[in-house]
Amino acid sequence: MEQVTVIKVGGAIVEDAERLAQLLDRFAALPGQKVLVHGGGRRATKVASALGIESKMVEGRRITDAEMLEVVTMVYGGLVNKNIVAQLQSRGVNAVGLTGADMNVIRSHKRPKKDGVDYGFVGDVDKADGHRLLSLIRGGLTPVMAPLTHDGMGHILNTNADTIAAETAKALAREGASTTLVYCFEKAGVLADPDDEGSVISTINHDEFVRLVANGTISGGMIPKITNALAAVDAGVERVIITKAENIGTSTGTVITR
């Protein structure tokens, strides 16, 4: 059985040249087959501001109008993605940059209005093609995936990078690959006390997640991240870890279980 590790790296690390270089060193050193999924929201906000385009957020989610869609397509699919691909090539990793539109690997639909909020050109994933991704991996390539998908009708859609990572891992698992999904960000894991790096919660399952959301321990952007992680485990992904970027390749962090 093929073993594939899917690593998701957030925008805060992508923005920091030194931390990104360290992350890519660790990623390149990981044994076996792998996929890297990246964000880049902070860079998109910076570029949009330089162009005089206002960034609008609702509960941490970006409103993507036509102007902002052009920005995120340029930043995610171009500037960030190709910089990472080039840096991985320098480390001996034969990387290939992808959006969901490339090879039709991830198709989505435009998110409908919710509670009166129109998110614009934001995509909710319908299907990820694990067979085509595995064909690249078996050919010796390492996919580097930007958080952009398409609707099959010629439109690019801005799509949450955590969701891209989960859907990619699930699609590979459906193809029979033994898949590990790692969400890496600034903290050592999910923390019981946000001010104490030593308070990492070692495991979280569905019931524990509900309890931790109810008491406020888990909130904000961590809620959709863990929701995606739990869905991945339910769909057959063998292991899901939320951890610090410096700890990829280890068992350190919060393990998401059923």
C-alpha cells in the first residue's frame, strides 16, 4: 500500500521567509510520497491593499468579489505557489504546482448565500480526483496545491486551504493510499490554554470536540480546521495531526481521532 503524507502550511509561515525555508527543509526530508497544500491569505491582503482593493472578511472568511478573485488567483496560483515550487526544486524535490483546475483535480461549486452573506467567488468542494493526483505521485512528482478550485464552467473559485488539504487526503485514501494529513501552524497543537504552549491537548475526537467548542476552548478558525480533520478521519484518512511547523515528521501535536 502506498503511503502519502499531505502537509498543509498556513499563510503566516508562507509570509515568513525564514520559517518557510525551514518548513520546506523538513518537508523535503520527509520520507516517502507527499503533497504540500499552502495558504497565502496574508500575502493576498497585502497585495490587494497595494492595489487599492479592500479586503472584506466575515467570521475570518474572505469575501471574494471579482477584483479580489483576480488578486487571490495571482497570489495563490502564481506568486506563492511558484515560489514554493522553485524552493522545493532547489532541495531536490521535483515539485509541480497545481490549482484545482489543473487536470480537473478539484471541482467545486460557488458557495450559496448564507445568513444574508454573499461570499462571492468562494468554492465549496464537490470532488477531488485522487486517481489523477496519485498518477502524478507515482510518476515521481510532488504536488504543491494552491487554495483555488474551479466549477467546471470556466470559473476559478477561492477555496479554504484547510478544506483543500482534507479533500486531497480523503481522495487519496479512497484510492487505497495509506494517508496522513498534517495541519501545521504557529502553535504546538490545539491548546487548552492559548497562552500556554505546554497545554497541548493530545487527542480530540467528535465528542471531545463538541465539548471543547461548547466551553470556548476551541473557537474561531480552529473550529473549521478540526471539522475538516474529523471529516478526513471519518473518510478513511489514517492519521490526522495538528502541530507546529517545526514538528512535522514527528508525532508531536494534537491527534484527531474518531
